[in-house]
Amino acid sequence: MNETIKLLQNHRSLRKFEERALDQDTIHILIKSAQQASTSSYVQAYSIIGITDPEKKKAIREISTQAYVEYNGHLFIFVVDYNRHKQLASRSDYEIKFNSTESLLVGIVDAALAAENMAIAAESMGLGIVFLGSIRNDAAKMIEILNLPEGTFPIFGMAVGYPVEEGSFKERLPLEAVYFENEYPEFEEVKESLNDYDETVTQYYKTREENKRNDKWSRQVMKTLSKKERLDVHDVLKNQGFLGQ
């Protein structure tokens, strides 16, 4: 197993960082690494905003409710971005449209691929990372904080820093529960592997060093998915010029 594979398979989310800011060279390396990710039709429909203003960090923490949003080496916000394309079109003979569901998906995928590149680059440098979907707890407020124009939407954040803990390794779903050949299987074909996975996760929660609890994966995700959260996102997206078709 080569070093890249080891790095990928050893990923874990880290949430406690030293009080040490990333230097500009490190930040630029991470951004350039993110930019080399694949992008649909070379559109590059995303931007990355680094948050260095303490007041903005504090305001974003209030949205997310997570301390590590404020206390980290650097906070990156990934934004679906068609504004630059819109501005270019206004100075040309072209009329572009980005209000389709497909355009939104392209922007989200572009941003996600770039972010994963950044995460891998950061971990290869001995840094820790955690993704932050919690910035969408109040998407309208995030847009206000970041001064985002039409054609943009803050999709997630990433806190990066020098870790003060190793974090715990969470086993992922078994291969037979996520990889199928040629067609999607009947649920009964994967049920046993999911039951075994529940047992693995239960043991993980019982034996980890912090926040021990008696839980299993299926109960946890059912509880999560039964909640109605962030119902404002659809309307905020439409206000930003998306989902018109």
C-alpha cells in the first residue's frame, strides 16, 4: 500500500487545533492544490473565501454553533460561483444561464472536488481538517457576512489547522454495502452486512476515549434524516438566482 492510499484510508475529522495561524505559503499551496481538482467542462464554478477577520469568524461560529469554526489555523468557505461567468457575459455577446438544477449540481460538485483535494493536501502536510456543513444553518446570514452577489451560494466550509489530538477513526460502511456491479441490489442482499456494520459502530462508540455512548449507525442516521432542517435553503438559492428551471 503506497503512502497516498495510506493517507486516504486514515482520514479522520479533527476539531481541536493549536492557536497558530497558517502562513500564506501554506494557504496558497492548499488553494492551488484545490484548483487542480477536476472541473466540469472547465467551468470552475466555485470560489474559496478565507476568513481572517475575527468578527466574521465569530459571526460564522454563531451560525454553526461549533467552536472550531472560530478557533483554527484557517477557515475556508467554499462558494458555488457563477457570478464571474455572469460578469464576463455582460461584457460580451453571450447570454449565460445558471438557474437550472444541472448548473447548481455542477457548481456543488466542482466545489466538493476542490475541497477534497484541499483536504488531502492539508493532511499530507500534517494538518488536520474538518468539513463544515453547519454554515448552511443560516444561509442568508452567511451571504450577508460574505457580501455574496447573485449567482453565488455558500455551500460548506473547512477548518484547517495544526491538530492537538489524533482524533478517532470511524469505520465506513462495508464494501459490499456500497459497491455493486451492473445493477442496484435488493435490500435483503446487503442487510446482513449492514447489521454487522451496526455492531462495529456500537463497539466504536462504547470504547472511544470521549463522548462514549450506546448507539449504532442505522439508529443515528435515521434520527438525523427524520429531522426537517435548513428549510430556508431552497428559497435562499432562488433569491441568489438558482433553481429557476
